[in-house]
Amino acid sequence: YEERYAQRLELLKRAGEILDWIYEPLSLHIGEGAWYKPDFLVLLPDNKVELHEVKGRPREAGIVRYKVAKRLYGHIWTFRYVTWDSKHKSWSFR
């Protein structure tokens, strides 16, 4: 899923819809000995940054880490939880 999403981001970059993207660019401290590493950092044309988490089948531990990171760092970055909808063959964002 991450490879497929990277291809999508590259197309958006070529089309000028985003400025750039980086795969697994950072680790965010979310608690005692706990870290969260977003899948993608996406730079938008207005220079805002979004962190995208891509999941095929969400697992509870990953969802919890994502939610904690969003709560702790949501004032700095916009977080997007991205899943592949195989029925509609499209990406879903929340």
C-alpha cells in the first residue's frame, strides 16, 4: 500500500498539486519508550505540512499510536489517515 501511495504522491507532485513528499522522514516521541513514525511527510503548495499514515488493514496498535501522535502534535502538523478501498479502487482519507 505504501508503494502504491508513493506512486500517487509522485503523480500529484508532477501535476503541481503538492510540492514534495518524503517517506518515513521522522519519529515522534509519544510516550515513555514509545515512538510513532508517519509513513509520509507531504509538503503542500502553501508550504503547510501533512503527515500521512497509510494502512491496508488497520491494526489496533498502529491506530493508537497514530491517535496519540495526532493529539500531541496536531497543533504543528495536519495528520491524514489513508486507507485503500479495494471495492471502489480508491484512497480514503480521514
